[in-house]
Amino acid sequence: MSTQATHHRSLARLQAALSPLLDAAGLIPGDQAEPRYCQDWSGQRGEPLAVLRPRTPHEVAQVMKHLHALAQPVVIQGGMTGLVASGVPQPGEVVLSMERLKTIEHFDTQQGTLAVQAGVPLETVHQHVQAQGWMFPVDIGSRGSCQIGGLIATNAGGNRVLRYGMTRQSILGLEAVLADGSVISRMGAALKDNAGYDLKHHFIGSEGTLGIVTRAQLALVPLPTSRHTAVVALQTFAQVQALLSLCRQSLGAQLSSFEVMWRDYFTLATQAIQADPPLFTQAAEFWVLVETMGTNLAQDRDLLEHTLAQVLAWDDAVDVVLAQSLADAQRLWAVREAAGEAARAVAPWAGFDVSMPVADMPGWADAIRREIKAMGVPQTQTYGHLGDGNLHLVVGPIPAQAGLKDEVVRRVHASVGALGGSISGEHGIGFSKKAHLGMTRSAEEIALMRTLKQALDPLNLLNRGRIFDMP
Ligand SMILES: Cc1cc2nc3c(=O)[nH]c(=O)nc-3n(C[C@H](O)[C@H](O)[C@H](O)COP(=O)(O)OP(=O)(O)OC[C@H]3O[C@@H](n4cnc5c(N)ncnc54)[C@H](O)[C@@H]3O)c2cc1C
């Protein structure tokens, strides 16, 4: 039978099984799927057999029962802001989109918990809880599009990990549908629950390979009433490390962000967004964004001013800019959040998201950037969540030369593996980094991951081939 005939037969089989269950907008044949179902932020694309859009967690479970009976492979999609191609449909896969699971189910304003369905966008959560004096601490640049389910599946980090941890730390409970349609539901709102294995952690960060997150219980924190932002321009990495120690000691729990931009990133990012130059000194090697969050506007500002005043004594060339208003703070953050624009300015590019001990960072960055430039790639951009030991490196434009991009990626990942670091601090493995998982995880660890996958999804239907292949 031809490929096209097989395609038609599979689609007809799917329609016959699911039409009684889903409404008219719930099943879209693949050839009518909008581009947003075909491509994530990695730039890779594919065409699904069909797009399924269930309306409730119960419908997700029912759909999976049918797909399991048909042995139909599925790719789960949230807001499609992922950076490692995990959500991109592969030939023969159906998309299971969570975009209609948008209900905010319960807000406990006494204890600060929010029960939501998986398709609620992050920004909607922020706005909803802020109005009542609470904050959901996870915050990332894709907040307008990414969904709670996607954040959980990727265990996203972001700008405030230093203080509040990764997404994992803000999830009290969740509900997941397994590949056979069975439902694992533990929406507990208590911080403490040691009754056996804490199963939610299997789904957090598993990139949709073990189950479909349908609902979550989010842990909120009281909304900080003061927020201060500063940029410190420094000359050496030793000064950056000294500033981190000073901020940790002096600002304590108020320190919420410590983001570092190397000169190569800062120059391109300020150009890319045409940032207002008077806010910044250009004569530095490193720019550090420091943010505090607290509860006393005047006292918190005094503390930050007092802390940063000590830095000015280190070196004549050190400079400090303290935001005087919300608009100032947004302009300072705009440079750090211009990563997407700066990367696109050097297309075709490759991006890395690595973690390692802070002390190893300057030596690693210098050596790998020299190596990459020697391979004919002219530009690098180095920046990241330094307080968390997590760095981003973007390189480009990569000359159109057979195998060059793969070799650049291999060398960067190998250099991180050699330091005992991780090839993914935040974004996950997906398809983009799968070939190099062994540089950062032992054979025993990967074997255990496969054992878990086999136990939860024996037919290998959910997000097949992401992170690792099954034998
Ligand atoms: C501008 C920008 C800035 C970013 N900044 C950061 C950052 O600072 N820190 C960081 O960690 N990441 C960052 N990211 C990447 C980050 O992974 C995503 O933005 C976000 O976590 C993915 O959510 P999503 O809903 O878009 O998921 P998608 O892209 O749709 O999916 C991502 C993965 O999760 C799976 N998935 C989605 N929903 C579910 C579900 N309900 N159940 C099970 N599996 C599911 C998908 O199958 C896929 O494997 C950024 C991305 C962009 C574009």
C-alpha cells in the first residue's frame, strides 16, 4: 500500500474512533493543521496525521484509551515555545493539544494555592493571582504563550530560580493521564506528603514521555511589595564572582535574580533592540543584572544601594545603574530578555543551555569560544542565570558546510561533559540533544530511564524518540 493510502486509512480509523467523543473543533486532519501545530521555537517542523483538541481532563483520558487501543503514537503540545523540538510532530504521530484545557479551577487565597488545568498560559496565572496579593514564582520570557503543562513537562527554570527554585519546587500536586488512559491524580495542596513515592516528580521534567499532565496544584508565595533592579558593569570574572558572594551575604533571601551578560552578548543584544545607551557603560567586560524582591520599599532600596556602593570601591572602571522607576527596570531587563532577537541576528545559529560550577565558567567560555571561532563561526553570545550555575551560549552564523553544525554542537556538549556539567540546565533534551545524552548521563542512568518508560508506556506511544530511543 502507498504511503498516502496508509495515511488516509489511519486518519479514517482515527475519525471513526474519536468522532463520537470530540466536538467538531476537536479533530483537525493533518493537512488542515495551522503552522503553530507543526513547529516549535527550535525551528524544526513536521506534519501530524491529525490534531486532537480535547476540552477537559476527562476527554484527554478517553482519547488516550482509544489511541492506546489503536497503538497510535502521540505528541503532546502545550504553547510550543519549547527549544529542543520535543513538541514537533513526527511522521504518523497525532498532536494532542492542551490548548482548550484553560480552566482555573480553584484559588485558595488563604493558603496560597491555585488549581489549574494544564493549558492555562503562565501569564494568565501571574495576572490572576497578583490581583489577590499572591505570586506564582516561575517566570520566563515565553510567559505569554507557554502553558502550565509545558512548564511542568520541561521543569522550566527562568529568572528567579536563585530564590524560588525550578518549576518542580512550585508544584504541590498534579494529575496525569498515562498512555493507556488511566488517570494518576494527586492534587494535594499540602506541602508535606511522604506516603510512599512522590509520583508527581516522574512527570515533572520528563518532556511528556511518561504521561500527559492535565491539572496541577500550584504553590504561590505572597506578592513582594518592593522590587528593585540594578545593572553592575564589571571588568573581570573574579569581580562577577565577588559580586555574587556579596549579594548573597548582604541581600540574603531578597536576592531574586543574578543574571550575567558577557560583552559578546551585551553588544549584540543592545544593538538588536536598539537599547537606550545612556543607561549603560559600554566599557566593561561583564554586565550583571541584580534584582531584589521584598516587603519594604525604602528599606529594601537602602540595602541594595548600600550593597552596591561597596562594589564601586573595587575598581575605577566599575559602574552601577540603579533603576529609578518601573520603566527603568523594564529597560534594564529588556537587554537580558532580548536573547531571541540577538540569536536571530546571527542566523543560522546554534544555542546551548549548559550548567557547571561557577568557577569553571570563565575558562570554559574562553576555550570553547576560541574553538568555535577557529571552526569558522564568527559570532558568539554568552549570558545566563549565573546564580544557578546555568549559562547560555549562542553561536552563528554557522557557514553552510556539511556536518559543521553537528560538529560544533558535539564539541560544545563534549566540553561540558568533560567538566561533569550538564548539556541541559533548563530546556531539556528532546530531539535536539538526544545524540549527546550519554555525555551527561551514565549508561546506568539512561537504562533506568528506559525501565521507567517501559513500565509507564509499554507501547512507546507518548512522545516517542524524545530524550532517548527505546530498544
Ligand atoms: C523566548 C523564550 C524564553 C524561554 N526562556 C526559558 C527560560 O528562561 N527557562 C526555561 O527553562 N525555559 C525557557 N524557555 C523554553 C521553555 O521550555 C518553554 O518556554 C516552556 O517551558 C515550554 O512550555 P510550552 O507550553 O510552550 O510547551 P511546549 O513547547 O508545547 O512543549 C514542551 C515539551 O513539553 C511537553 N508538554 C507540553 N505540555 C504538556 C502536558 N500538558 N503534559 C505533558 N507534556 C507536555 C511537550 O510534548 C514537549 O515535550 C524559553 C522559550 C522561549 C521561546
